Amino acid sequence: MNFGKRVKEYRLKKDFTLKQLAEKSGISASMLSQIERDEKNPTLQVACQIAEGLNTTLSTLLEERKKEEVIVTRKEERLIYIDEKSMFQRHLLSPSFSMNEIEFLLNIMPANGQSSVFPPHKPGVTETVYVAKGKLQLTLGDGDFQEVLEEGDSVYYSADTTHHFKNLLDSPCEYYVIIDSSKSSK
């Protein structure tokens, strides 16, 4: 199933009108309608805002899998979201089913690239970031916190604020992210 159809399915399951989802996500109702009809492909930032508005994860909106005891995801089978504007890649490494409260991601940032500003998650959601390759700058809020992370460094933070990543090198940066929604206010 594609992203637009999943958005519409979740919106209807929550009994939201397009206007209600627009208010919750900060995305216009007309843009949401175009996304649901697959007329527009959202940027990563917009997709994250929609997921937050629906009180779910982006991974859940990208694909639904049957919950099983043991799940092996082969490299060629993993969900990969590529932001066409920035070429930022988001690889889902953990299973994607609607009740999964932990997301394990590999993000690949192009040389000298930067992410969009990610919207705040619900209160209680945390993120842990580990830089596997490169040099990454993390900014939380309106610059309230800014830190440069080098290969092997990690950071843990409450993700209920806007956050932004920037690659400080002329080569791709690879970093892992764990998003923990298990203690969020739903």
C-alpha cells in the first residue's frame, strides 16, 4: 500500500476530517488531499508532521506488517524513504507495525547536506543518535541546544521539540537513530 492511501486509512480510522488533520499536523487540507490521492509526494518533514498529527510513526504510515515473534528484514527488503529535495535517506531497520513503540533507523545525509526541521514528537518521546560515519551537527529547538557529534559519539534527548541535523563534511554522514515512543502521551 502506498503512503497516501495509508494516510487516508489512518485519518478515517481516527475519524478525522482533512481539516482536523490539517490543524493537528500543520499541513494544509488541500496538500493533505493531494497526498492522499498520490498527486503530491511529501518531503520527509511533511511526512513526519502528518505522522505526528495522526499520533503514529512515519514507519507505520509507510508499511504495515503482521506482528510476528521473529522478523528478519533483509537489506533489499527494508523500507527506505528518500527525500527528493535533499536526497536525505531514512532506512527503517526495525519492524513496522502499528503498535511498535520503538523505531530503529539508519539515516544517510549527503555531503554538506541537512535535514528539514523535524516537528516535535509527543511529550515523552525520546531519541538516541549514534554517528557511525562522518560529523553531524544536531540542533534542538530554536538553537537552544546545538552540538557537533563525531564518529563514535552519541546523544540522547527528549524529542518533544523541533530538531535538525546537518552534515559538516564533504562526504556522506551515516547515523543511527532510535525513537522510543513507549512513554509518550498518546
